[in-house]
Amino acid sequence: MGIIPENLFIIGVSRHGEQFVHTSNGVIPIDRYSDATEVPVFDPSRLNTLMQLEDDDEHSTIKAIVDQFLLDVTQQLDRIEHAIASKNLSLVASAAHTIKGNAATFGLYQVAQMAKHLEALAKGSGNEDPATMCKSLREAFATGKSALSAALAAQ
């Protein structure tokens, strides 16, 4: 798991699926927290919640779903790179949106936050280079994937 700054930790999820973080400035929705590098890479409580939904002690269904999620994000990142190269920002936004929601489901909050930023960038908000943002997103995903895979293997 990535290092979570002392002033930031996940405190819960609303009934509508919105995640909240506690910062030195109080409790705020994670999607309003602007610095993705300070958002936790992985929150194991999300995986634990999913594991509790399954009756199988070996968690074979959840493991298969996580494996599919990891494969899908890799494919979505490839799509984003190709879309950036062909200047298809609509496809960039769509793939980033998919990553955003799925990553949050599995507790990869930094990936979700960065995907949200890339989605907004593709829709014309911001002036960063989408290719650079995609590279950062891929790196964050690699870190999150390792943390998620390790937590899954420990189950």
C-alpha cells in the first residue's frame, strides 16, 4: 500500500457511492480533493467490503472480477494512448471515465482521481499535456495494481 499522509485518510463512502477523505481542512468528497498524489493509492477496506459479499471462502468470484478489472484498465490505458496519438479526445474522455469509476470501486483512489483529471482535460478543462497525464496515470495504476494484487493474494 502507498504511504498515506498523516493529514489524509479515507473515512467512508456515502450511500450514493461518494468517497470522503479527512484532511487538515476537514472532511471533503474525494472528487473535490485536488492533489491526486496525496490521495491514497489503495484503500483495502474497499476490497474487504467486496470480499464480505461473497460466500466462497476462497473468494474465487471476487478474484476473477479483480483480474478482469486489472486487464480492462490496461486495455483502457492502451486505448487512451492511441486516442491521444490520433487526437480523439472524445475517446480519451470516455476511457478515462470508465477507469475513474472502476478504480474507485476497487479502492484505487489515486488512479480514480487521476482518471477524473484526464477526463476533464480531454473535455477541454486544463492545459496539461494529455500524453504526460496518461503516462502518470499508467504509473499510478502500476503502483495501485501491485497493492491490490498483494491484498488479494493475502486473502
